[in-house]
Amino acid sequence: MRCTSLLCRISASPELQRTSMRLARALRHPLKLGASVALAGALAVAPALHAQQAIQVFLSAVDGDGKPVTDLRAEDINIMVDGSLCKTTKFDAIDWPVKLTLMVDNGPVHNDALRQLREALRLFIAELPTDMEVSIISIDPAPRWIYKPGADRVKMLSSIDLLIPDQGAPKFIDALSEAADRVNKDKTDKNKEKGNYFPVFMMVGSAGLEGSNPRDYQVNKLFKQVADNAVTVHIVMQQNSTRSSDIASGTNQIEVGLRLTQLTGGRYESINSETRLSTLLPEYGKRIAASHARQAHQYRITCQPTGGGTPKQITAATNRGGMSAALTLDGRIP
């Protein structure tokens, strides 16, 4: 059978298959840290990692009250590779913030419910930490700044009123691609400090007409940049049962949205009524806030395996009790 849909075509490409494997392996594995106990839920190591190559992992630890543990030292944690001690060569406490890009479909599907959409977005923002950097972008007829990156809550909430209905075809994939490009530019900047943050994309989209018309290589690039830069993607997809022709033409953004959320550990929700937004978007806000609390206080550990052969599994052990932790390859905690 011939492959015709966008994701069907690009899924067959070696590039996307490698990207999918990296993303799947980089997702968090929650671990219980007990006194002198080797941890279950081992990380699978990317096949490209060779024998004797230094390994870097991120550890996020919280105490019994869910508060970040900020006083860990290198001697408190042992990283194990395939059951053998991996000698720690670098142990850094990192305090990288989450930076959120909020993208909103202001196209035909929301024209009759603009008030509900704006109110739901305000409720979403109310759940976020007040110091979180947020940018807001409308995607119809093309991606356009509504609120440039900042944390001024008053201006941010006021910018929601700038969402104006448009009758064109929203650029769902273009908006995600441009956001990924901006993150990639920061992460590859000569000034390394510029990329020291964890990016999160939140898309409030629709399953209607999609105006992006992307090429296969552009979607492959989007997936690669999301994988390389530890981006978490969340999607809310608004359906409109009275516009069956639009739903039939919304396949591309549905496929891309589903795949991105699955591979980054994000959340994908499809809804049929705008009234659901007022309760659903605050749920997303709470999840992003919780992720921020965990991601913003982590430890980046570099170690040198002592055994021979290609590493297959990474685990950890500690002499300190009363903690739970997430051990990841890229620091992403969705």
C-alpha cells in the first residue's frame, strides 16, 4: 500500500527513526532513592554510545514533602553502568528554568467561542509560576507574536485580548517549527549560558484546515530539534463536529501533534467543546508548573565507565534515604 499521509511518509525515514529512539530513551524514569540501594527503572543507553565514552545524566531529587533536594554532593550518588561503578568526573548543581512558548489557534474553529478561549488562557497562566518566562503566539494566518518572551504577568494577561479571530488556515506545523528553530538557535549559540533552560511548547490548536503545507524534510527537522534540545510538547486539539470537511483535512497536525507528545512525554487531548477549555487548560498549567519545580533544580553528573564493551543500562545508588528521584539523559521531566 502506498504511503500518502505526512507521518506515514516520514516515519519510514532513517532520520526520524533515530530521532524517535533518542526521544524515547531520554524520557524520565522515576526512581526511589533508598539507603545503599541500587535503583530500579534503569535508563537504556543510546546505541551510539561507545565503550569507554564518558556518560552524562541528569538527576532530579525531592524529599518526602516533594521539595527539591539542593545539598547533594558527588559522594552521595553512585552511577552504575551495567552493574559496574561509573567513576564520577564531574558533579554540577544546575538551576535551569523552564521557558514556555504558548501557541494559540485563532482561526475559524474558535471564532464563536473567543471569550471562552481567552478566559481559559487566563486560567492557564494563573497556574504558572510568576517568574516563568512565557511567550504567546497566534498562528492564524501565520505565527505572530502576541506577547514576546517575558514574565510581566499584567502585560501577559492583557496580551490575551490581542487574540483576534481570523478566517484563514492556521499554521500549526509552521508555528511549532519556528519555535523549535528559536530554541535550537539558543542551544547552539557560542554563549553556552543562552541555552541553559528547559523548553516547553504548549499548543492550543484545532483539527481544521492546516495552512502550513510542510515538506517532509521540514517535519524531520522539527522532530530532530525537539529531540536534540529536550523540548516537552503539550497539545490540545479542538474538534468541530459541524465542520466535517475541516476535520478531514486536519490529518497533518493531528499526526504531528500526537507523535510529538508521545515522544516527549507530553500530554495530548482532543476536545469537542470549547467549554472544556476552562477546566482543561488549568490542568496543563499545573502540570507545567510541577515540571518546572522538578527541572529547575537538578544535578548534571558526568562519569567514566570502568568496564569494557558498549554500555546498555544506567542505574544509580545512594547512601541517603527519604528521597525520590528522576534520572534522565537530557534533564527533561514532562
